[in-house]
Amino acid sequence: MTKRDPRIPSLDRWFESAFGDDEPSRLGTGWGSGVSSVFLGSLALGAVVVLWFPGWLSTARFRPLYPVPLLRAVIEGVIALAFVAGAASLLLRRRKVLGITGCGLSLLAALLGGGGIESETELRGSATLGLDWFLLNLLLLALLFVPLERRFPQRTGQSTFRPEWTTDGLYFLVSHVLVQSLSFFILLPAAALGRVWHPEGVQAAIRSQPLLVQFLEIVLVADLAQYVVHRTFHQVPVLWRFHAVHHSSRDLDWLAGSRLHLLDALVTRALVLVPLSVLGFAEAALAGYLAFVSFHAVFIHANVRFRLTPLEPVLVTPRFHHWHHSAAPEAHDRNFAVHLPWLDRLFGTAYFPDERWPAEYGLADDRVPLGYLSQLTYPFTRRR
């Protein structure tokens, strides 16, 4: 990655200037331990801040589910790992900025109380920023997908810190933190419909089914709704300006799927929730779907070369969804389903050539600008 590359946003450049060097990054050079130290130290500090302000920063619906003693132990362990990794980087690397930063973050987290902070037991209000949800997802998804992408890459030359990684990192942050605080708007359409139509007999019949059956029905209903919303965003010009932001990614990986304009994300979530809410599925089944979609939506964008041939007829795989992001003209407006590829075959929008992966991703006109804030305002700017 070079500073003269026009594909690199200013935030990418800042990180490159602050932490980059010309030393090798192979195993044993201190680069991996330094990056791990900064990553883990940042997570630990964020978790400590959540413990200090749980009423503002922890997600209300998840608070009763947390195994608090285990989470405190995990925070303490992450602080220790961050410090050890930072110390290893200090010993191995000529430029010490990664090691110093990682050790500094871990020490600050420890000085602020670590996992031992006593939080209030009674928390008022439910409007939060959901920082806990962001930190947990970032930790689990990064630990899973970064090694997979390094070991089984579809694009072998693509770095974890590829161009625009900071932009997609900001999208990941917003999708987990800010969207939680806007849950009122997401729930509004479902609540409005529920006030005028609540089929109690249908809801009772649905809830009487086993949770696994309900989960499979949720996947079907959600993907039908998502298919309609997704296709509409592609085919209505004013909506496409919002969704084009998602398709502006020229490199796909585990972070790229987070690149959704805020209004795109809010509208899609709100409309998908409507049939799920009206049909009255059990909370446990909905929670299972939330866990599934949190993993699957990341997986289908990941830079992994898994074929998963037996699953391809019934479940969207990375190769199927990568064609949705392809820059090839024949792949435009194809593969709208997020979970069930047979929906595209049913509605005549499937494009899935045997054996091949897309050669390029992104938009042919290249109109969407670089950077989170520029992309946030892009749909409201004058057409070029």
C-alpha cells in the first residue's frame, strides 16, 4: 500500500504514517504481535469503559444474558495478552510504536480498574449506544475470519489492511453502536402494523412449533423480505444512490459487508422485521436467527476460497454472493438473496457460473467517493 495510491482514504494514510514501516511483517518480526497488542488493548480499554458506564454503553436486551464473572475474567485475560504481545513486539521490532501503543492501552485499561469494576445492578432506561455488542462482535469475528482469510484466501495478494479498511471499520462500528441507539426507528413500522393487525391465532400456531422449525421459517421469511427490499434498492434510482455505497467496495473481506449507508441499513432492518414481528416468532428463535445472520452476513463477503459445493443449492456461499458484487456487466442486478440462493433461481435473478469467481468488484462508474463521511452525504449530493 503506497501513499500515492488514489484508492487510499486519508484515515488509511494516517494509520500507515503512525504505525507503518519498511520492516518485514512475517512471523517472528514483531509485526503480528504488535498489531495483536494494539487490537486487544483497544478492545480491553473499550470493555472497561463499558463497565464504567453500563447504562449508556451496554445493550439493554443483552444485559440479563451476560455471564458477568466470565466476561470479567475475559477482560483481565485480554489485558494480559495485549501487554505480553506488546512486550514481544518491543523486543523484536526496530520501530517500537506498535509495542508501545499496545502496552500503553493495556496498562490504561488496567489502571482504570480492568475487569474488576463494580457496575450498577439496577440500570434505568434502554436507549444505549451498544458498545458492548460492537466489542464482542469485533473480537469474535476478527479472531475467526482474519486467520481464515490469511490461510485460505480467494485473492492471495489481498492484505488484511487493504485499501479502505478504515472506512469499512467505521461502518462496522456504526452498524453495531449507532444503529442500536436508533432502534426506535427500526421498530416503528412493525409496531405501527402490530397496532392494527395482530393475528393471534397465527402467532399461537407458530409459537407452538419447535424452535428449530421456527428458526428455519424465520430464515425463509426474512430472506423473502430482504430479497424484495434488496431488489428494490437496486432498481429504484433514488434508492440505488444509497445502496451504491455498499457496492463501491473493490475488495471484499470480512469487513466489507458492513459498508452500508445508515439509511439503507435502517430501512432494510425495519422492513425485514415487520413480517417477523407480525407472525410472532418466539424470542429464542429470533435470537438464534440474530446469531446466524451476524455470522453468515460476514462470511459471504469474506475473502475465502471455500467452495462448499453440497451447500450451494440451498445456502448462499461466498462465491455466490461475490458475484453479486462483481463489476462484470452480466452479473449486475443478480443474486439478491442473502441466505437462500434458490430464491434467485425462482425469480430469475441468479447468476452463478461454474467454478469461476469474479475478476473485479465494485462499480463501473466509480462515482461513490472515498471515506465514511463523504459516502454518508453522497446520496444527497447533486447527480454528476
